[in-house]
Amino acid sequence: MIIVSVPLKGLILDPLKNIDLSTLPEEEAISLLKSSYGFLASSIDIDIQDGIAIIKLKEPKKEDVDKALKIYKKGVNEAQQGEYQKAIKCFLKVLGVIPNHVDARRNLAMACLESGDSDKAQKYLKECIQLDTNNVWSYLLLGNIYAKYNHNLDVAEFYFQKGLSIRPDDNMLLNNYAALKMEKKQFKEAQDLFEKALAIDPSYPNTYYGLSLLYQSTGNDEQAIELLNRLFDQPKSDDIRSAQVYEQAWNLFLEINKNIAEKSCDKLIAYILDYKKEAEERTGFPIQILEDNSLEYVSAIAQMAWKHKRNEHLIKYRKKSPAVTPHLIAHEIEHILLEDADRKKKRNRYFITTAKTREHAIRSISDHIHKLQKQGYAEDKITQVTLQITSGLCNQLFNCPLDMVVEYSLFQKYDKLRPSQIVSLDQLHKEALYVLTSSKIRKLTPPLHISCQYNA
């Protein structure tokens, strides 16, 4: 015979009513228990001894139990592979033989939740805590279901508090309860919970994201950025479920930096103009800055006085957004400064191509040119595209390492510029990614050039 012992004190049959069974007459308590534990078997015997409910079930055959335990392991493997419907069938078979198997019931609930059936998940989790009143993981999941799917924050809070009363230092419970408090606009309580969770486990990415979101909500952008930088500085979690959290954290990081850059655009421009004066003094030439929206392949460009035989340096930039303009200008000023420093040390070099090297580059993609000819493209268009992409690749191979040096230098020297720099570089990255992933562009681009761009 299977015996299930459950203390009446603290037993939760219904969180909305929260009846204390230990205060009820024995017959009334047994009647409630029989209706509540009917999921175990169609017929159960219940006795109450010293505040403990003793539930008696028919003992299954040993061979059936052994078989059920093997099926349970199979169900766990199916769930880990994302085969939730197969896992559900396995766990139901296990419970048909061993109805008091709490882990099988909890895993069944999780598989139902992953399959989109939150109602069934909720039902099975409630059964779990009826069988094991200390099942913290079930309290956590129930709290999340009531918060996310039922939109009942009060019941969700009840389950989180119940779990924390059993395990007060559980960082996941603390983290989820903090998120709930934040949703309730109880920011001080939420911050205390997040900070406690972070102290317990400083590697959990969800806590960094949640607390950063709280800082942003309360107008503490600088603290949010500092915390997100701490997250990005540490090794990434191997848990595949954390991938979405890192993506959300990065999007939040960009959003905050963009807001800071836009709000402080005028100050950043003034800061850059001071930077410009420094560059003018060091190079001995004035610097003219012009907006030029005719720039097609670059966002900004610097023309050095000594290369163009002028009495001034010229910086042109394409208008994109107030958040990125300071960075575009600063990048070109730093180019001028770095080249000036190398000129004075007689270390600068020119990057050139010759008719021979250009011919070699074109011959290397002759197969692709023939392919375009067979597809019916006009010869003049093929020639135009071939010259454009060859020249573009040369520019990329030349500028990429220099740009990395420039960006590193800017990041180290001008921390006030970082919000603009981060937003600007993210935009450049997305533009470059589009070029590499666009099916239309890839169709016209030689595979060798695509490979070079990826490696660059």
C-alpha cells in the first residue's frame, strides 16, 4: 500500500480561500481532502492523526513500477529534446502507475507549459504542492503562471512568498518576486529583492536585466548601463534559455544609450568641437566639418590637408540621427590625429592598387562573371558592378583594421562620447549585416568577396 502523509497546517487547496484544514472538524477536513486528492485514484482512504493527513493508495506491482520509472527517464529525455507532446504521454503513463510521483507530475506541468497549455500546467503544479508542501520549484512556476498568463499579481505574490518562506535564499524566487514587485510599481521592494538575488548568484543574467530595467524605469540610466556592462563583461551562461535574456539586455543597453546620446546631443557636439580644436593645434591645420548627404557608401569621411594639397582638413558626414552624429565626427577627427602622429614619426604608409593587382582581383572572380553573363546581365552592368565591389572590398580591407584602432582609441579617451559611439557602431553593424545577408546582394556578389567580408 502507498502512504502519502501531508501536514494539514499550511496545506494549500485553494489560494483564493486559503482554508486552514487543521481548524476544521475531522469529518469536514476528510471530505475536503477526498475531493481535492481525487487525482490520485478514484477511491482513496484518508485518516487524520496528530494534524497529519494519511492518504492510502493501492500498491502497484513491482514490475509495473520498474517499467514506469524507465518511462519517466524517457519522458525527461524527450522534454530536454523539446519533444513535449511525447514527454507528456510518458509522464501520464508514469502517473497512471505511480500517482504520487511528484517529479513526474511537475515535469508534466512544465511540458504542458512549454506546449502552451498554462491551464493544465497550473492544475498539475497545484497537485504537486498538495503532495509536497515544500516543493519550492512548483511555487515558483505557479507564481510565474499567475503573473504572466492569469494576470493575477496577488495570487502570484502569494505563491512567491510561500516559496520564499521555505527557501528564503533562492535567487530565482527572489528574482521573479522582484519582477512582480516592479510590475506593481513597488520599486524599492523590487530593488531590495534584485540586489539580494544578485548577491546570492552574481552570474544569473536575468537578475542583471531585471535590475537594469528597474533602474531605467526610475530614471537611473547611468546605474543601468553600469550594471549591464557588468553582465556583458562576465562569461555568458551556457543555459540556452538565457539567450533571449542576453538579447533583451543588449536591446535595453542600446535603448538607454540612445536616449542619453539624444538628450545630450548638443553637449556632445560642444565636446567634439573642443576635441576638434585640439586636433587643429596638433596638426597645424584648421578642420572644416560639413554635412553631405550625397555620401553613398560611407557615413563619414576625412580628407587630410596634406593629401589634397589644401590649407585645411575637411570632414564630411551624412545626417543619420542626433544620437550618432557626434560619434561620426569624432571618428574622423581621430583618423586625422592618428595619421598626423604617424606622419611625424615617418611611419605612415599609402595603400594603393595597380592595374596589375586590379586585373588579378577581377580574374579571381571570372567564374562568377561568366555566371552573371549566362543569367543575361548586360556587359556594361557586369563591368560596373565588378569594379564597384572590387573597389569596395579594397576599401574595407584597408579601413577595417584602422577603424578598430580608431574606435578603441575613442573608447579609451572619451568616455562622454560612449553612448553615441555604441549606438552609431550598432547601426553600422546592422547596415553591414544587411549587405552580407541580403539575398539580392549576395546573388550579385562573388562568393570569394563574401568570404573576405566575413573574415574582415
